[in-house]
Amino acid sequence: MILGQRLVVLGGAGRNSCFLKTENCKCPKLVGSKFHNVSGPLTISHRGTPLSDAFVDAGVELGFKRVDVNSGDIIGFGDLPMTIDEDGKRTSVARTNVHPAMERSNLTVLCNAVVTKINIEDKKVVGVSFRTKEGDKFVRVNKEAIVSGGAVNSPQILMLSGIGPKEHLREIGIDCIADLPVGKNLQDHMNIKVKVSIKEGTEVHTDEYYDSGTNAAESVAFLKTGLEESEAPDIQISHFLGESYPAAPPPSVHMYKDPKFFVPPFDTTREERMRKVGFMLYVCLLHPKSIGAITLKSKDPLDPPIIEPNYLEDHGDVKTLIQGIHLAKRVIESETKALAPYECKFHCMKMPDSTHDEWSDEHLEQVVRHYARTAFHPTSTCKMGAREDNTAVVDPQLRVLGIQGLRVVDASIMPNVTSGNTNAPAIMIGEKGADLIKNGRQ
């Protein structure tokens, strides 16, 4: 669970209370902190290993701070709490909030139903049309409709309903009811995986530490490359235990139980594909300058929307990821006392046909452009902002501008993607949205 930064528009105290409201912290180092709660429904835990502890200790030796990544000051190295319960199972708001409420008389959950349109008359929502295997359905809205489809599907639903960029809707053949920049401002984290081999016999077998598996990611660093003037970190380096690359992929439940992997798996010689023990570092770009968009393919609601992320379109993003790789390499190769017993060796992916030096920025740019991938954190396509902000789709109360009885409550409302994982901020937005709705009816 990472709080992140850059979500100030929703209001400081209220925002932070919504983070705390949902949390049931089981991390011994964090219980009692003002940044954590022990009475919420969602279990947060941390299950470290000597290797993940050594990664954090190495960062401290290099002069970085040891931090609680959910506090106000996150630049440094720290443990990575996760939404993992006491049984080693991933928890979610589906399990902690929805499932316990399934018997309520005022809740109906429909699966395999597709929203086709929000029905609007005189700028007011009057109903929602949707489709099931039985056919087309309609439900009347008496007070409000709440769209929570995420950064891809929420803008799709709004545009199918006539809320979006006027010219784009005209091209698709949809009458525009509210000309808003829906689908614009798509932001996502990108990361690149690097590998660290260690001395045989020092590897961590997670079965020795956990009865039911591992968090996979055990510790993390939030760092500044120096390329930006912002106070927020621009790089996240997450420490993962070893991932295996056997001839046949194992069941995903076993993915992180084998501390061996091929180093590096992208080269061509048999010797370089030898299995070695070690761990992985994921270097993540936190604040992309490359901005994408969600658009409609057609006015058929069953047609998937077009996702144009425009990854690495801005060269500044490439430069930041390259500096992030250099930072990770510095941590591993600085001969710290913490990592010395492991005899770490840093491996980056290679471009077999490259004529550049392995650690040159020219070669690393090729690596980044070829191997960097999404972290699956899309946000910001229904941006929240003031009513006079012509880039905004919803106001600070999460109400769609110009439409009565309609809110968007999900990660799409973030003005910018957060400085860290988006799971906890998305849950906070849900809690805050619920408070805004309830308070508006008092």
C-alpha cells in the first residue's frame, strides 16, 4: 500500500482520513504511527527477508533515509507493505467491502453486464442502459449515477453517452451533450526490469519464511534523478525476489518461490542463459511527460476503445529511466556492508546487435525503448479540476461538469498519476467519493 503524492486537490485532512479508514495495518514497525490505522477492513502487511532488508540497509549506507513509504516524506528506502492478509492471500475491496454487503436489500450486483449508455435529458441523468445475455435493459436513476469503470472504461462510457470531445463524437456519429476533454490526459507508469545475480548459497527460498507464499515485492526506494526540479521522486525501484524462466511456465502461484532465473534471458549464447540465483529490481518512471488518450473505435458499446498511451514519446521519459537504471546499478555495485555477503552482480538487458558500450546512455536508450513496459497504472482520463479549468472533466466533488446527477469515482479523476502504485489511492478515491455523496444528501 503506497499513499503516493500529488493528490492534493481532494483535500489534505479528508484525503488522509480516507486512506486510514480502509487500513488494518499488521506491520509491526508501523503500528502506532499516525500514518496508519489498525481498525479498517483491508489488511496491510509486510513480510521481509534478509535479502530485502539488506537492500534497504544498503540504501541507508549510501546516505539515503530509511522511510515509511506511506508518510509525507517518501524519498529514501523502506519496506513495501502490501494488501496481503495473515493467510498470505491478496486482499481487495471486493473481498473486504463488497462481499460482506451482498445480502443488503439495497444492493444488486450484476455480472456479465455491459453499460451501453447513460441516459441524459435536459443535462440531467435519468437512467442507465445496459446489456446482459438476456438482452438490453434499463434502470431509472432517481438521484445519481456513479461511473467507476477505471481510466479506460469510464471515459468510454461517458463518450458513448455524449459526454466528451465534440469533434471526436461527431466523427463517431454520437450527438454531443457536454463538450469535455474526456479520454485526454492518459498517464501510466512504465518500468524496466533489471536483474541481480548473487552468490550461490545466499539465495532466499521464500518457503523458508512464509507458509503460503510471498509478497513478491518486499522493499522499495523512491529516488530523485536530479533531472526534475520537483520535490517528488521521479523514480521508484522495487526489490523483487527471483523470478524463474524454466522451459515450461510454472503456475503463477509458484512464480516467486524459485529464486533462480536466466541471466540475462535475452542473449543468444548457451553460457549466458545459465540459471543463476538472485533477485530483480523494477525501475519505474513515476511522472511521465508522455501523455496518451482514450478514444472510441465506434459507437458500438461492445467495441473496445482505442488506447493510445504514447509511451516514451517524450525523450525526457527515456532519460529519466536511464538515470533510474544508473541509480539501481549504483546501489548494487557500491560495495556496501549490507550487500557484501551476497556478492551481487548487476545485469541489464542487452541489445544483441548494438555497437554501443553496455552501460552507455546510447545502449540503455535502446534497451529502454525495446524492453520497458507498462506497470498497469492508467489514470487521469476524466481529470478532476476547478470549473474554470478547461482540461477538467469533473469538479472537486467528482461531479461531471455540466451534467446533473453524474459522478466519476475512480483513478481516472486523478489530475496526474501518483508517485507510486495506484491501488491505495484508487481505494482512497472510492472512500472519499462515498463521503462526498453521503454528505451531499444530508
